[in-house]
Amino acid sequence: MKQNIQLLIIDPQNDFCDVPEPWQGVDPLSGQRIAPALPVQGAHADMLRLAELIQAGQAGLSDMVVTLDSHHLFDVAHPAYWQQADGSPVAPFTPIAAQQVRGGLFRTRDPGAQTRTLQYLDALEAQGRYGLMVWPLHCEIGTWGHNVHAAVRQAYNQWEVALLRTVQVVYKGSNPWTEHYSALQAEVPDATDPDTQLNRALIAELDRADVLLVAGEASSHCVKATMEHLVDNLPSGAPNKIILITDCMSPVGGFEAEGKAFVAGMLARGVRQATAAEVLPLLQANRP
């Protein structure tokens, strides 16, 4: 290899992709199609472009890391965790603030979790990054929605066979007490759970790249949070080695401004951007 070019793919999972019906799973118990739980508009096209890039530039890629959002049904950011004052369910896409919980508007379905959850909300809000959002149940471990988009998986499987290498898979989000947008650290790390702490080993590994390509979903949330932690903690202090593949990521609907602000903020810090078509010649020139 002329250069060590790594590809970081953040949460390229079915539940985040607006896949058409033929791409959807089938529930063997009901026979019904399984639609993505939290589809990002444009994500299916993003992943098709990314798969084509991996296939066409296969020999120029030194390493690949894939992160997977990996949740339990019972999770602080899922509806099953919460109820309203009258005991009725809390709908997805409901923001919940500590003040609302103290005021009795919302409460945890497990009374024993109330104090710990309030402490979490206080810590979360003090950071000013995100407030708690109750998302639809998504990326539940073991489900079709947790799986990698089929075209991306096929592309990186072909890379593994061709180069006799293994894609590194990083799981995040299985601690139900804290949100874990970033692949590198939970929003509020749990002192009892090392998997929620800053993943310095992975950061160091990514920093060994001469060029680090970044793609995935969604630019407004998990890509954004991961990149912020990465750039803040790069041992080399060289964010210019990172290239955001901007047409291989999209924002969550309603958070388009956050997605644009994220890209602008990264560019201001020295990170570069390119389209998949612009990246391809770099990979083709990097063949051994």
C-alpha cells in the first residue's frame, strides 16, 4: 500500500435506511414486511453509493471499521422506559427534560429507576450536546433492523475475501442507562461500564491512518457525535487526515440544520470533505 487508507462506517444499519419494500425483512411469525424503525431520508442511496465505492476502490482500502448501534428494548431513550403522569404511553419523538420529570409530567415505568434517571438527565443537559429524545425502538440486538444494509455488507465481505482481512465491528449502545450516539463514548459515561468510556484504543487505531474516510448515518446524530469525540481526542492532532464522504451520509428528518452545522464545524477544524466519486481516484491510485 502506498498509504494507509482506512474507512470508518458509522451505523450503516437497516433501521436507519429508507430501503424500498423489496429490501425489507419479513417477520416469520406474521408474514408481514419489517419496515425500518427510524429511516433517514436518502440513507438507502447513501449506502448504495458507499457500496459502489468499496467495490470499485477495494484494493486501495487498508482497513475498515463498522460501528453498530446496538440496543435493548428497555432503554432510557425508548418508549418502554417511560410513561406519562396518568400512566399512558409516551410516544416516539417525545423530548423529555429533567424539569418535566421533576414536575410529574413524565416518569419512569420502573419507580426504582426514577432517581438514577433524573441524575442522568441532569448530567446530560449540563453538557449541552443533546437533550433526551424518546426514539422509536430501533436497532434492537438480534433483529433485522440491527443488521447492516445488504449492499454495504456484500461490498465489505468481498473486500474481506479479496484482501484476506477482517472488518472490525464495534458495538455501542447496549447500556440501557445512557444514550450512546458516538461510537467512541456514551453521552454520559457509566462509571461501572468500561464500554461507555472514551475508547482511546479505537481512536489510536484510527489515527494510524494516513487518510481516514468517514461515512454512515446519521450526519445529525451518530456521525456528528463520533466525529466530535474523534477530532477532540486525536493523538496526532491532525484532523486534516479525515475526509467526510458527504454523499454517503444524511441527517435525521427535522435535524437538517444540525447536519449542515456539523459539516461546517468539522471543515472549520480542518477536516476535509469529498463525494464518493471524488474519493474513488484516491483509492484506485493506492492499489499495491
